[in-house]
Amino acid sequence: MKALRNALIIIVLGLIVPAPVHAKDQWVVAFGDEPFSLNPANKGAQAVVSDYVMIHLYDALIDFTGPDLALKPMLAVRWENPNPTTWRFTLRRGVKFHNGDPLTAADVKFTVDTQLANKGSSINAYLGPTEGARVIDPQTVEITTKTPFPPLIFNLTRLHILPRAYASVGMDAFAAKPFGSGPYRFVEWQRGQRIVLEANPDYWGGQPMPKRLVFRPIADPSTRAAELRAGGVDIITSPPIAQVKELNTGDTTILTVPGARVIAYPINALQKPLNDVRVRRALNYAVDRETIVKSLLGGLGRATGQPFTPGWLGYDPEIGPYPYDPAQARRLLADAGYSSGFEVPWNISVGVFVADKEVAEASAAMLGQVGVRVRLVPTERAKIQQDLQSSTFDGITAGQWGTVAESDIMVRWFFKNPRIFTPEVEGKLHQLVAKAAGELDRDRRGKVYRELARFAHDEALWLFIHHQDELIAKRRDVPWQVVSGRGGKAHIYYFVLAPR
């Protein structure tokens, strides 16, 4: 395992450092947005742009990696269930935080307790009915739940272990200069310009490569692509579809993770007229998603009518996309009393995911053809996620989720935590989420998720459009291939020089 960890390179986001570092010792990665925070306990820190950087700084107890999302030891080398509500973990010896403190069971307990006490932290959704942690000895810790919660072992891949020194440092100071036990140490963060990390020479998994990671926020996809071709950056996320062929020639190449990411457009179904299911269905009938996938994504995706993609626990191949039927959309709007249409805001990201702005613009134009006047509101990714979880967005918003080993956290994120549904719909959703979370048998749990997928489709709880391939472009002389990690195929990436 140690030899394999020697090859570990985790990356995401990018920035250029004018320091005299050999090209192979430094990799620069350009991303579409800037992290909200590098403190895992901060509200909004679980935004994907934050976590792409944080996984370099922190370790989890366990990991799920590879195309089959197989369970792998990380900080924990063994785990067991003494009873249905207890998970016991045996920790790896010799692990140190970046400040030199040893990592022990007390740090794991501190992390769990801190996150449970921090109601503003989105990690609470991952912990579900967790009630606390107990130190057995310095290398053994138990995490207990109020009720049986089988998804916890999957969700813990997303729990970054904090040092107990966090308590004395304070939240703001820690966010300014974070430290964990991960393969890279924090160097600097110049807002709007770059985040710099350096390899941790004492990393338990061996010497990380490369020696230096630089993350640059570059919002415009075409600018990211130009930087890549010019050699200013080594890796970019979400390259522009129009340039994929060009980027797959010469000194650059495209890496693809097929069907890895669900693009979600949740609807605030408490607000008029969106509280009427006929109106929500009309929105779905009004969008020609097949044309969007073909013309804007170049076929690198699939039209969908459900919240799961193939490979997810809960995906139902019998649930097809809403057909493109603008006449039916107009009939439904008329039946609901909106024959003249209405206006609705839609919060969107720009340049964060493949063709995100273009997909929203095309959909808005199609909705306009049936009388729904859409006001697109470009919004920072972190604010989009915060507003969804706090239920403070109007109209339609945007979201995404990479294919994961367990669907629990995704359904909590979109269907349990936000209070955006009518009482009847909310009651049904909460019942299904709780039923799935307590189901010990994985196949039966998948059946419950399929029921939830059908319910979400029939109630048109999202504007369902597509899920898409995850695209990353890189310089050909950067010797790595994408390997999924931390429980997901698209949510988090490990970059390795050799098979793990």
C-alpha cells in the first residue's frame, strides 16, 4: 500500500507561481471557480471547488477508489461492526499532522464532535443519525449512530479528519492557514489568483509527487483552454466542448469519465406557481434535452428524467426523460391558470461545469417559447449550494453530483435537507430517505431509491435535463490518468502515476 501511495497525486483548481521550480516538480491546475473555504468545518466548505483542494490537505478514515469504487484503507486500517449502531476503526500508526502532532483516536473523536456541533456545516448530512464518537485507546475509535445507518461507511470518505489543535487555533485562523495529515501542506492562498501547496515530506503514504501543486481559478473555459495550449497550466477541468477536438491533438489530450456527473436543476416547489405540479411538468415538457445533449455537449452526456445515472444505487432504466412536447407544456400551463405564462429566476453557474451557461441559456429560450420568461442569474458555486441547503433561492437553481458508491448523501442533499417542497411531497420524500438509510440489505435499499427516483420524476421536482461525461484536459507530458476517489467517480479525483 505504501508503494502505491508513493504515486498519489491529488489535484484540482490551478494557479501559476513565478518561482524557479522545474516543470515536472510543479503541476498547475486551472478550475472554473474559487474555493469557498479550506476549513472543512466551515459552512459551504463541501462545495466541490473547496473539496478539490482540501483532499490534498486532509485524509479520511477510508477511501473508495477506482472504476468500481472499491473500499480502501486510509487513516483506518481495519473496521468492524460490534453491533448494528457501532463502527469500530483501528487507526494507522505513525501518522502526523502537518504541525508535527501525532494523529490519534482523540482527533477522530474531535472531528466528529466538532462537525455534529456545527449546525452550519454541510458535513452533518453525511453523518446522518450519528450521535458521537468514543475513544477506546489511542489507535481505536468507535462512531455510534442512534439507529442502524449502513451508508455511514460510504459517507465517512467525505469526513476530513481535523487536528485537536484546531480548537486552540480557532476557526478563522485555521481557515487562513489550514493543516491536516494529507499528502500536501498549505503554502499560500492569494484570493482570485492562486492556491499553492507543497508535498508533505512526512506523509504516511510515502513521498507525494509532484513536489508542488498550484491551483488557479480561471472562470472562462476558453481562457483555461488557451492557457493549457500555451503551457501556462498543466491540467484544466471542464474544457469548452467546441475545443475538445483541438485539445485532443498535439501537446494536449482529453480525459473522459463517461456519464459521471448528474446536473441538477432543483425547483422551489413552495413558491407560486411552481407549487403546482402541472407547472413543474410543463417546464419539463418545454425543454428539448436531446437536442441540448447533441448540440451543446457534442453527445458527451445523456438526456435524463431522474436524479440518478447508470451505476448509481437507485438508477431505474425504465424512467425515461420527459418528451419534448411544447404543446403539452402550454396545455398544462393553461390548465393551471397561466396561459399567459409567468416569470421565474434561475440561478446558474458559469464555466464551472461543461457548457453550464450554454445549457441554461438554451433551456431558457425553449421555456420562453411556451410563455415562461426565465431570468438567468449567474451565481457563485458556493452561494448556489448554500442557498439550496438553506432553502433561500427563488424559482430554479443549479446543482451537480458525481457518481458515488452510495446514494444516501445525494438524496439527503437534494430531497431531505432543503425545505422547498409542499408538506405532502416533503413527507413522502422524508419517508423514503429514512427507509433507505435504515435498510441493511443493499439491494432492498436500491429498490427504495428507485421508488424515490420515480416519485421525483412524476412530481417534476427538478427541471430534468441531462447527466454528462466529466472532461479534463491535460498536457501530454503530465504522466497521470484520472482515478476516482473519496467515494465518487466525478466528485473527487485522485491523480496517480501508477496503478493503485
